[in-house]
Amino acid sequence: MPIVLLLLQSAAMFAASFLVGILPLSFKSATSGRTLKAISVTGMGLLVGAALTIIIPEGVATLYSAMPQDGKDHDEKAIHAIGLGLLSGFSLMLLIESLIPHESHQSQPSSSYASPSPPGSPLSIESSSRPPPQHINSNTPIVSKPKRMSVDDSESEAATRMSTIHGLNATLGLVIHGAADGIALGASSLASGSRSLSLIIFLAVLVHKGPTALGLTTTLLSLGLPISSIRQRLIIFSFAAPVGAILTFILVSAFGTSKVGGANAGGDALGWWTGVALLFSGGSFLYVATVIQPLSSHTDAHSHPQQSHHLESGHGPEDHADPQDRPLGTYQRTALLVFGMGLPVILSWLVGDAH
């Protein structure tokens, strides 16, 4: 039963997201390290590779197989549906990122009063794979924790209010992205003969979830939010992908008989809507691809301006930072991205041969 497999996958996604995300609340060392950075970059490559080599091709194939092959008119409908599905997914992610309120650059505290997140935290990597409209680069913290500059109550209240706003924005943005990940998994569970497809998408989303959960927790910790509040927001985030997957499965199954597209001439309506859902999720994953270039071309010197200060003062960066906290090099990031993009193809071959 596809629904049973989907429920098991959803439970695994929730458990993985919550357990990994809770680590920074107990172990500060869990929020840094080159290994974690490498996993995050590889996970982003997995999402893009799954979209380009698995989700979109499967969506196109499912859409065409659901239509009767007896006329050019049906081909034109399928072509339009493919374009609209991809555009809808991409546009929704873009609009969500743009409409979520963010503090303007002018109202940000100056750099002399800013306390950035620790270099090497997954927060900095996740900000590149899910960037806010300010186009923060791959090694810049999502937010800066303002230090207490005065005992004045008004300034303290303003800082607290700003931290709450930033925390809400980070939570809301990642929850919506998590729901989009769930749409892909739910749609893949409906595709005919899609056990291998569902498994590949599940693995891609699962690998991506860990660093994302760590990034959310690290962001909220840097804002000084209470531990209980951070735990509640982490639970909400962990539920996002499973809920998105289950709702997609239920809605497409329930309303998949609507007389739209291929169903007008006796086609498979459920297959039609499954294909549209796959293409929609593929378009949302393509939004990730638009931020690959800043990540792969970002240099270490640019990502860590403190390095030039160390050189001017006569001290090298190795005197001030743990080697595990150093950023990944340009070629290393690019190689990990390419490896992650190619991994879905390798998995599809292995899973296909196993079946």
C-alpha cells in the first residue's frame, strides 16, 4: 500500500528532523565542522539533481501517459501543463521568500555592534540554499545577534522584538520550504510503479533535512530565544514535510477524478494530477538551483573578511580559528554539489536494477 509506505517515510522524516535539530540545544559542538558543511552542500545538490533527473522527467512521463494518444490537441495541453506546473512551483517559492518580512539593511545594527554566528555553523550554509531576499551568501549568518549596548529599557525591548521577528521569519520560511519537500514525496507515492522514484526522493529530502533543522535551531539560539520556544518551532518545522506529503497524497487521490486535462477524453485523471503535482514540486526545487552560483563561486577570502584583518595584524587565521571551522574551498563545494546532483541518477540505476 503506497499510503503505508508514505506514512513510514513521513515518520522517519519527522524523527530525523527533530533529533538532528535538537542537537544544538544539548551539544554546541554539533553546530560546527567541515563535515556538516559538506553534508549540507551535498544535500542541496541532491535536491537539484533529483528535480532535474528524477522528478521533472517522471512528472512529464506521468502526464503524457495519462492522456489519450489520439490527437495533437492533447499534446499541446500537456506542454502547457508542464510549463505551468514548473512555473507555479518556482514562482510560489520566489513569492514566499519575497513576501516574508525582513528587516531592511538600513535598520541593521552596524558591524561594530554585531555578533555573527560562529563560522562553520550549518546556519550559514542553509542560508545559501534557502536565501532570504537580502541574498545572503553561503558563509554569512542569516541574522546577527545584537549585543546589549545600553541598559535603557526601550532599546532592550526593541532588540527583543527584533529577535522575535527574525525568529518568526526564519521559522516560517523553512516550514514552507519543508512543506514543498513533502509535496514532492507525496506526489511520487502516487505515480504508477513509483517505488524507486519515491525512495530516491525520500533519500534526497532526508539528507537535506538534517542540516536545515540544524540551521533553524542555530538561528533561533543566536537570537536568544527561550529553549522551550525553540523546541516548539523545531517540532512545527519537523511536521511540515510529513504534513505536506500526506496532504498531497490525500488531495490528489480525492480530487484526481476531476475532468481536467487528459480526463476530458477518457484519460487517467489521477495520473494527470499526479504529474502536475510532480512538476510543481520540481519547479519549487529548481528555486534551489538559482542559488547554486553564489555558493560555488564564493571565495574563502570574501566569505571571511576577518582573514584580511588577521593578516594586517600579523596573525594568521589559523591562530584564531579551529581548522574544522574553516569554510569549504570553492573547488570542494563545487565537487560536492556535482556529486550530490549525480547521486540521484546513480541511485535510480541501483534501485531500478534491484527491482
